[in-house]
Amino acid sequence: MGLLIEPPPQDLTHPVIAIDGLARTGTSTAMRLVAKALGFRTCDSGALFRAVALLGHRQNVLEDVNALRDIALALRVEENDDHIILHGIDETEGIRTGAGAAHASQIAVHLPVREALRTFQLRKREEGPLVTDGRDVCWVYNTKYRFYLFTDVHVKAARHFAYLQSTGVTTFSKTAIFNSIVDRDHRDTHREHNPARQHPEAFPIDTSLLPREGAAEIILEKYRTNMA
């Protein structure tokens, strides 16, 4: 496997809080809560991959690695509260639940795509203090504020099933959701390039029994203690 190495040289002027973890561990929620509390910008790395997947799907180039890399290099994404603005258009639905979400894992295995998006991520650092989430972010950014969230897979499945039920989606069984999460975690941790893994300097947070705000509260306490 092509393992991740330490981040490349980068501008350290602005602080970065990196919140890593596999899917459905609460990284996005923690990112938004921490950013709101501190007044920092956000960078949802998962949304970047989903945005590339969405555009690749529309252009029918999901099997063309070079075309996907070019899409990633030209990507223009802005985050406005819970909305994702892609090339000036609100594409939140397509990125969160549509073709972007469906094909993100497929395009994330390609090293040229990952390298192109890493360039995007490092540019975000130059814009000001940042909170970022997603798989591998602790390896992308050179920062002393690294956190790794993890959740029992049965808890992840139960929470997602409850969420779908609350939105009126009843087409997926608990077993199907559980199997889907297990499969996705396996793909992320066993892909050839940059398999997802905990950074040795990341502070681990088990979110299995925490309330929605729990991880954010721990991260804020650690950050503020370190800054004092």
C-alpha cells in the first residue's frame, strides 16, 4: 500500500484544527461546531471528493483518472453554513446525497485525484484559521491540533438508520446499512494509495456514547488549553 507520509512544507501562519476519522463518526458535525465557536473557516474534505465525483458523473468520466484529476485541479468550492457552492451554484443535494455521494469512494482511490485535492486543501490554509474534517486530514496538514474520531460500527449503523427513518426514508434495512458501512470502512482502510489510518499524534475521541456536541466540546477544550 502507498502509505501517507508527513505533510509537505506549508504556510504555518494560521492555525488548523484537523478532525480525522472514518465515515459517520461525527467529524463534520464536530467541524461545524468547533468552527462556529472559534470563528474559523471550514474545509469539508469529503465534500471535495464528492464534488469531483459529481462533476465526473455529469461529464461521464468516472473511469478516466486524468479527466478526474483535471476536474480536481480546476475545482472551485465554497462552504456557506450547510450549503456547498460548486462553481457558483448551490450543489448541496447532489454532493451530500446524490451522485457525488454515490461515487466519492470510487474516485478517492486514485492518487492523482488525491494529490490535486491536497493542493486545494493547502490553499485553504492560506486564507485564515481553519477547521477541517475528513479521512486523512491529519496527514495533509502540518498542525499540532490533530484529532481522530472513531465510533463502534453498530452504533454508526443504528444512528444512520434512525436518521433515515426521521427523514421518511424507509427503503433500507438495518442490516443493509450496517453492511454498507462495513464495506465503506474496508475500502477506505485498504485502498492502495493513502489508506485511512490514525495519525500517531492525533488525539483519539470515541464518539460511540457521546452526545452530538461531545466531540466538539473535547476538541475546543484541548485547543483552548494549548493556546492558553
